[in-house]
Amino acid sequence: MLEHSFVHIPTIGLNTEKRIWSEGILSLDEFLMSPPGFLSPGRQKSIAGHIRVAREKLDSGDAGYFCHCLPASEQWRIFKEYRHSTAYIDIETTGLGGFGNIITTIALYDGQNVKHYIQGVNLEEFIQDLEKYKVIVSYNGKSFDVPFIENYFGISMDHAHLDLRYILRSLGYGGGLKSCEHQLGIGRTGCLGEVDGYFAVLLWYDYQNKGNEKSLETLLAYNIQDVLNLERLMIEAYNQKTNKLPLPVEPLKTCAPPANPFTVDLPTVERIKQHRLLRTF
């Protein structure tokens, strides 16, 4: 999509971009070969200079450049070019980030491989592994996951960041992650749909206090399913976005994700559900 984009260039807004497209100029290279006549020679020259810079940034794989230059509402456009250097991430915590709250588990999926990180086992390895990627995709990560990670580890994450909460909302899909999945026909197997953020906290404490490995496995199954579904949501959002444009953009294909390496333990879920219900009375 970046090959067709002009709104990352200073002075070009969405309306001007559409006018460029309406002139039959559908790519950066086509602009260089035949700039539109409605632009003055001076402006044509300036835009051509920015296009050459953009071409260099594409060749060098600089996702951050485009994420910085594109309007926030159009940052989704970087996805196709950097799909194979994208990490889908999600964290589970014991709270919203106040004093004493910790990260319990982290899931990372890059379109091929799934990795998981556990508090007290290998959590610190996440930061090193994340450096391999240029783009991260999350759901509500700009408000929660990334600030929590940065504060917890004392780091600054400078990845290009696509937050599906806002991208999907712009397409008319609201609510939490599972609500968006449901609206787009993406289901969860077993009873993963019953596990939410608070339930994930209870699973962690059950694992910590009782040493129940099944609770940890259930928590990881929930955490990992989030990142597996993020890829499907990102592809669907990208295709819906490009479908709204007056351009012949080929839709991205959804690949079958790997199997979730962890499964939900039904007896554990039922036991914690009953304990949770009893505590509400």
C-alpha cells in the first residue's frame, strides 16, 4: 500500500492524494514519470524529492519513518510492506499498572512462530526477542500494553505500532478484543471465550498459590489465542481499508495460524468460576 501512498509527504492530504489517483497516477514511480498537471512545477519538484526519500526508506526497511510521517488514521498502510517483520503482542498482568502490579505472561507471534514468556522463568527474554521486529500489532496496546512494558522493564519501545483498537473502531467495530472477533466472525475454541482479563489474574494467583500447572497452561492458552487472532484481525482490517480506496489493491490472504501450544483445563476453569461466583455473594 505504501507504493500507492502520498499522504506521508508534507503538504499532501487525503483529498490531494485522491486527486492524484484520479489523474491515473497510482504509484510513487508513476508520479516521478508523469507528475499531475494540477500541481505547480515547484511543488512537483518538492514532492518528487520526498518520493525519492520514501523509496530509500522502503529499501532500507525503515517502518518508523512511514509511521511517523503518515497521519495516525492512515498508519495501517505500512502493514503489507512490513508484515514479515511484525510481532503481534499481548501481555497479562495482575492489575492496571499501579504499585505492585506485575506482568505475569507475555505472548508473541510473528506470523509463523509463537513464543511465550512467564514471570519468574524467562520474562526478560521478551525484550531481546522484540528487537528483531520493526512493527508491533496490539489491541489497546498504546494505552495499556506498551506503557506497562516500558514502565516495568524501564525501557522505551520505538517500534512502529499498529493498535487494532483504533483501526477497527474506524471501521465501525467497537468493544473489546473478543467483541471485535465476534463481530468479524472469528471464534475461540473450547471455553477460551469465557476467560477475560480478571479471570486471567485469578488463573495466575491459582498457579502461584497452589502450584497448579493447569492454571498456568490455561492462562497461556488464553494469552496466546489473543496474539493468534490479532493477525487475522489485522489482515481483515487492512483488506477492508484498502477496499474503500479507489485503487486496484490485491487483498491480503489469511494463512492458517499454528495450533495453540496450550489448552484450557476445563476442571480448573470450572473450579475458579465457582470460587469467583461465591465471592460475589
